[in-house]
Amino acid sequence: MSARDILERWRPSATPGAPSAAGVPADRVAERSAELEGVLALLADAQAEVQSIRSAAVAEAARRRAAAREQGRTLIAEAQRTAQADRSAAAATAHAAGQESAGRIRAQAQLEAEAIAELAAARQPALIARVREQARARVAELTEGAP
């Protein structure tokens, strides 16, 4: 008897009841379980690896979020310091520009005051002479009619 003949005896057969070649009834569930057992064992290892990778990814994401939060706080603090410095610089520039403008206005006002003083000095002798003449005329008018 050959090995093939021996194995042929254990060949799966169809469900009981129908006439078929002699053999052992097929246990499809056991066959599939046995067939898939190795693959599922590999899959279990893969699932464990996936879980490990996922846990590492969650931890890395938490670390990155914390780092980003800290970087955001640092950026905001730096921006606030920079903004304060920029506001101070802008205020100093505006103050200097105001002082310069006020200086120009004072200088212009001084020139105008000097021009008015010169004009008044030029007109003063004529006005004094006119007032003196009016005063003499009035005095003369008052003395002529007096006893």
C-alpha cells in the first residue's frame, strides 16, 4: 500500500447522506481554524505592534502639542514685549516730532513778534507826533476860551 493510498483514506468527503467515495467527513470549521490560526497569530502580533505604534504616536502628539503650546506662549510674550517697545519708540518719535514742530512754531512766532515790534517802532514817532498835535490843539482850544 502506497502513502498515497493511505492519505486518500483520510481525504475529506461530502456531508453524510449522499453517496460518495469513502472517506472521513470533512470538518470545514476545523480546517479553516487550523488554516487561519497561523495568520491570526501573525495578525495578533501585528495588532500588538499597531497598538504600540499608536501609543507612541499618542504620546508624541501630546508632546508636540505641549511644545507647540509653550512655543505659542513664548511667541505671545515676545510679541507683547516687542509691541511695548515699538509703542514706546513710536511715542518717542511722535514726541520728538512734536517738539520739533513746536520749536518751528516758536521760531515763526518770534519772527512775527519782531516784525510787529519793528512796525510799531516805525509808526510810533508819527503817532506820537499826531497825538501831541491833537493835545496842543485841544489845550489851545481850552485856553482860548478861558478867562
